Amino acid sequence: MADTLGSILAEAAKALTDATGCDQPRRRARQLIAAVLGLPAAELLAHPERPLGRSEASCVLGLVDRMTRGEPLSRVLGRREFWGLDFALSDETLDPRPDSETIVDAVLARVPGRGSPFKLLDLGTGTGCLLLALLSEFPAATGFGIDLSEGAAATARRNAAALGLAPRARFLVGDWGSALGQRFDVIVANPPYIASAALSELPRRVSRYDPRRALDGGEDGLTAYRTIAAGLPRLLAPSALFVGEVGAGQAATVATLLQRCGLVIEAIELDLAGIERCVVARKTAGDPAELTPGGQKNLGMCRRRV
């Protein structure tokens, strides 16, 4: 009996349910099949009788087998959507999480003019998702992404080119911002913040498939933040903005680290699950609605969380 879209979808969904008990197995199977075959998801629903060639069916089921062994769909496909943009993944990059979009939201709410020529810096850039999402929103801005991994920087460059943002983005290999000699109007960071001893407790889809370097934050999870905080006064322009992602329960401690380095805490923002996810700070205690260049006023402040 020939394979059809409907029969392969049913087989894939059953395999995922039996092996992993994953949430919405039929939906995930549909996403996988649509991506592999280059079809709109609606095609699978509208034409389940469409026949599949043997090679197509074999390819789909081979990828399903990888998912049944715990590999996330994004890793199987090698891609992840973030901020409505398509990002390629690699072994050297963290798989971007929807919660990290909280950083982008926090910046957008505080930067006054979308057309201003701001200078952005993304520390620990990975796929480049934070910097490139922001550049997509600020058409006159330019930015740097820094990562310790040469492979991650190369992946970010490819993503910038694919999104048409390469002329405004540079990706460098470095130890946070230590090699940079200029100042920035906005700095964002999603550094490793998992305590070393807690890495073994992470879900398999994270511990096995995300690079340890992007997860391991040292003994207490805050090794990277100590380095970042110490460098921010030199890297931030007057009244410039810093937004950093933190793990659950870390916001207050990270805020204290930033305050000790002379920054003023403006807010702690919650993610979609209501977890304190981002610490927002500025370099000076001046008018928090002020942001270089031009001293323009912020017209859309986020709610304060502290």
C-alpha cells in the first residue's frame, strides 16, 4: 500500500507519542513533514490522500526516529523561528528560546525612535538572534555580536546574510567585550547562567543538544555575569541601556552585581510564564527616559518590576 501524507502523519504522530509522550505529537509531526517536504501545513490537512514517494517517506521517518530519541524538532530541522525570523542552528549555538524575546520587548519599549542610528552590542551572540531581531526593528542601527565560539560567530554571520542584515551587523570572536574599544547605546546579553552542578538536571533535549559552553555558568551560575558587569561601565555610553537574561531566582543577585558596578536598575521583566527573566539597567542615575544619541525622550517605558 502506497504511503500518503495522511498515513505518514499518523505513523509519525504515533511514534512520537509512544516514544516520548511529547506535547501535541500530531502537531509536531505535521510541522516536521511540512518542513521536510516544503509544503504549507494546511496541505497536510487538506490533502491527506496525496501519495508520497518512497524516498520522501523514508526521509520523514528517519527524522521522526531522531525525535523519538529525544532530539528537539528545531535541532532535527536545524532551524528555529525567533521574533518572526528564521535562524539556522549549529552545534556551537544555543537553540533560541521564546522567553528570550523578553529582551527584545524590553529594548523596544525603552528606545524612543526606530529610525535613530543606535549602536548595539550582543554579548554571547550564539545564532545572532537578539542582535538581528533588534536590527530588524531599528533600520538605521548597527551592531556587533560577540561570541567565544568561532563556530557560533560563523553561524550568526550566515543568519545575518540570509536575513539581509549583514551590512549592519558584525560578528566577532572574543571574551565578552574585553577587546572592544568603543561605547554602545544598547547592550544585550543572554550568557550561560546554569550552575554547573545543575546541568545534569536539565531536560535531555537541552543537556544533550545545546552546547555546554552556552549553558554552564560556573559554580553559582553567575561567573559570566561577574565579568559582564565589570565591563559594562566602559562599554556603555552615557545613559545607555543594558538588558540581560537571567535564570529563575537570579534577578535580584544579578541586579546587585550591576549596582555594585555603578549601574542603576530600572526594571526586572517577567517572561510569558511569569518568571523574572530580564534585568534592565542603565549606566547613570540620570533621566531614565533619556537615551543617546540626541537625548531623545522614551515614549514607551515598560512597567517597572522593582
